[in-house]
Amino acid sequence: MAESKTFIVLDKYTQEWKVAESYQSEADLERELIQDLINQGYEFLPTLNTPQTLLANVRVQLQELNSVQFAEGEWLRFVETWLDKPSDSIVDKTRKIHDDYIHDFVFDDGRIQNIYLLDKKNVARNKVQVIKQFEQTGSHANRYDVTILVNGLPLVQVELKKRGVAIREAFNQVHRYSKESFNSEHSLFKYLQLFVISNGTDSRYFANTTQRNKNSFDFTMNWAKADNSLIRDLKDFTATFFQKNTLLNVLLHYSVFDVSDTLLVMRPYSRTNRIFDATKIFGNIVTFRDLEQATIDAITLFGDKNTKNVVLEKSYKEYMEGFTDATTGEARRGFVAVVNELETRFPDPSAIEKEADKKAFAKLFGEYLRVENVLQNYDEFASLKALQSVDLNDSAAVEAFKAKHYLSDDDLTALQAITLPAERKIQNYRSTYNDVRDWLRREKSSSEKEKSTIDWDDVVFEVDLLKSQEINLDYILELIFEHNKKIKSKSELVDEVRRVIRASLGNRAKESLLVDFINQTDLDKIGDKASVIDAFFTFAQAEQQREAQELISAENLNAEAARHYIAASLKREFASDNGTELNAILPKMSPLNPQYLTKKQSVFQKVVAFIEKFKGVGGQV
């Protein structure tokens, strides 16, 4: 490993361990990680697992770093006025790590001394410790896997899943902890700078951030060597990334807190991957000459034998018919094979009832979504989708289609040989996929869940891909207007609208609102699409006011505070249980009352459902 004042490069790394053949549980993986960290000089604190012991350890470490002793009153004042100021957000805490890490503290005897949280000039002076199974309660009680402390402060959180489980599950767990407890009041975990996730086989890291649109798995990064080969296995990752000097430099020198209050962490190599999220995993190059072979020649000349497979995306034909990944050796099925299995195994998705079938469908349709998402970037696939609406018996329409898409007769014949599922069937598949996801979430959170023998750990629900093809509310309302002219039966119209809504991830919560609108409105009197949209928003705003009042009355909430909280939640389009806003709306009850937390959680869940139903409709509460 080569280091200077401006860079770290892992030139070479030789694996010095042998792969164990026995089964490794998540607990075994955790024990092995901690032992490897101990071997690298980390201090392990097995009994530090509560907020009280964490704060006591911070005091010991800061006193040692600054060669100072705090009296009890001084320490309490230091904590309350600066270290853990109640009004501090994670942005404020991050600013203290990167910009304001020196505090002028006035001791009781009047002397002023600089108190350093970190020593950025001599990083070796910073004490690195590791703890496990730390317990903390916010809106929910959580227990974190492995936490790395720097001078007592939790700066790195490691979440593990056993080998064979999708690494995205560890990412989802971090995201859940961020909402439930990391950022709760008086939580020192607001100081977290980095997250590391691993299933033993694949290990990734990413910066802590408040930007909800950045909470995407696709912004996680692998550590890598100088030749861009990735370091995936947790033991190799631990031996390199978690080497104490490297980790401290990543935290203190290679993480940037920019002017927009966004925490950025360096990538391990200088390649620019122009991703946006799961829906855009590569970039398109537009050229007016055929430069493909010249590009391949240049990549081959300046790279190694595998560089072409890393830099260039596969061809349309490969994604349609399948290919073997040259880097991993993994066989990837093509779109045609996936569609054939989908229609053969699940011709009627509404008939899926057994848990094993639900899992099989979720995995298969997830595979469909992934390959379809990539194919959206190919002109050939756009032509194939457009062909579905062309009357092949109309020669003029066929010729116009060929001219528009620059197709020859052979190209058209090739497109006709591929059968796409009907759009209505895809909507039904999406609806069932959403239903299975919702069912699984309810099962996991239910206190009376049945014992299941089905392991869902290897199933990843492609939420980002569903959102990328989301239909908006205006489209649904225009659909109601158009269908009402064709379908005079309200029950048939409701069934049609339900099918469309249930296929939409973002509008499922509005199903009852839209159905009530149809049933309570004389649609025949509405003359155009714009008017049906206006009529719905007028109806929805009235329902919003009525249901808000019902919620406040039924739960005996503080009316003024509740309206303010609900209005703020509608504006940001999600309800938050952080801070004191939620507490302020609750009926008068002592926090020591055993029913207090139950009542708080019940009210919060009802507000969440209300926000999901009415966000985006405007109006007043």
C-alpha cells in the first residue's frame, strides 16, 4: 500500500487465508470480523452496548486525546452544549467532524482549552475501537451488528448478512435503522460517517447522507486495487480498507462535506461511472460513425483482457438471447427465455397463493424487470415495443413503421419472431409483484406471524425499477375520463381503474380515494380531461380535511399541533418520527406510562397512511 499526503493506492494485495469449507452463520461472520480487527490493533469492548456506556467511553477517550480531566459538571455541560446538543441534526454532527472538530471549552475555573474530537494532523493518535450488538431505541428498538469507534464516537457502522443472502438486504437494514433509531434524540450515532455492508462474499461502503434520493444501493462502492480489480470478500476488505491508517485517512482526509451539506466519500479508483440509480447503470455514446471496433481496439491496447467486458455493455442480441459473463463466469438468461418462463409458470398471476409460488414469482419477475430495464436503452427494443401497436394487415401502416424506425424487411421479420406479453398482463404482473412485496412486509412485522420454512433472504424487490416506469396521477385520471366514455358500468370502470392503480407503486395508497371519487361523481357531466383532474383534486382536498379531522378526534390529538405536523408531512411527502413534532401532537400522557410508546407508534402509523393517501393533492388540513 502506497501512501502520501494526497493519495492512497493499494498496489498489491496477496490473500493469505484459505477458504473454510464449513457453513458460516451471520454470528460466525461477525465473530471472524471482530477477531480480524483485533489482530489489526483495534481494541474490542464486548460490554459496551448501551448509550450510557458509549457516552462514558467517549469521555475517557477525549480526556486522553486532549490530556485533560472533566469534572462531572463540566462534562455534562460539554455534552449538552456542544457534543450532543439536543437541536443538532446529522448535518450538524457531520460538520463537527469535518469543519468544527475543535471546541473552545471554558472550564469551571475560568481557563479556556481547545477540545479536539479528532487529531487530523497525526492520525495515529486517534484511538480506534470496535463494539458489537449495540442496542438503541428510537421509534423502534434496534440492535446494530458491528460499530467502529474513533475516539469513542461511532463513525463507521458495519451491517452483515450471512453468505448467500443478497447484500442489498444489509443495505435495506441500514436504511431502516436510519429512519428508526440512528438519528433519534440524544443519539451519538448521528456522528456516523460511513456505512459498510457485507454478506461475506461481497463488501461495499458508502457515505452517510440526508438526501433521500441518494438512498440507493447503486451508490454503494467496492474497494479496489490499483489495477481496478475489486476487493469483495470481507476478510480481504478487512485486511485492506479496515487497516487502521487507511480507514482513518478515508474518514478524515478523503471524505468531503460540500457546500450543499452533502457528505461525499472517495471512490477507490479514478474511473467515472455515470450512473444515476438502478434505472441507469451505464451511459450511452452517440456517434455518427461506426467506431465500435476502433473503441474495442483502444480498450484492448490500454487495458487487460477483461477490460472490454467491464467498459462496454453487451449487445442487444446478447440481452435478448442470453450470454455468459466473461468476468464472473455467470450464465445470464436472455429476455426471451425469462418471458417464456414467466408466461408458462404464471399465466394467471392472481392465482398465486402458496408462499413458495410467491417467492418464485418475485424472483422471476425481478429478473424480468432487470433485463427489461437494460433493453430500454436499445433502439431495437423500442422498435419491438412500438410494433405491438401496429396493424400488420395494414400495409401502409407497416411501411410507415419501417420508415420511422429505419428497418429492412429482414429487420421486421426478426422483430415479428419475438412475442412480448400484452401490456395488460404486464400490469397484472406488476400488481401481483407489489402485492407480494406488501404481504412479505406485513408478515415480517406481524407479531403473530406463522413459522415459515421459506427463506426470502435471496429475494431482492426491484423498487427502483418499478418507480422508473411509474404512471402519475394525472394519467390515471385521464384514463378514467377515456374509459368512462367506453364503459358505462361504474363497477366495470372501478375494476379497470383498480387494476391500473395496483400496478403503480406510488399510487396504490390512493386506490380507495379514486374509487370513492368514481362512485360519488357524475362523470358523464365532465366535458374534458382537464375538468376531470380539477374535479378530483376538489374532491380529494375535501376528503383530506374530513379525514384529518376524524383522525384528530378519534385519537384525541392536540388539534393545532396535529394540523401543523400533518401539513408539514404532506409538504415533504413523508411523515417523520424524529424530533419532538410527533410527541407534541399526542394526548397528554406520561412518557413513563407503559401505553405511551404503543400509542405513539399507533398514531404515527395512522399519520403515515394518511400522508401516503393524500400527498400531492394540495389544499389545507
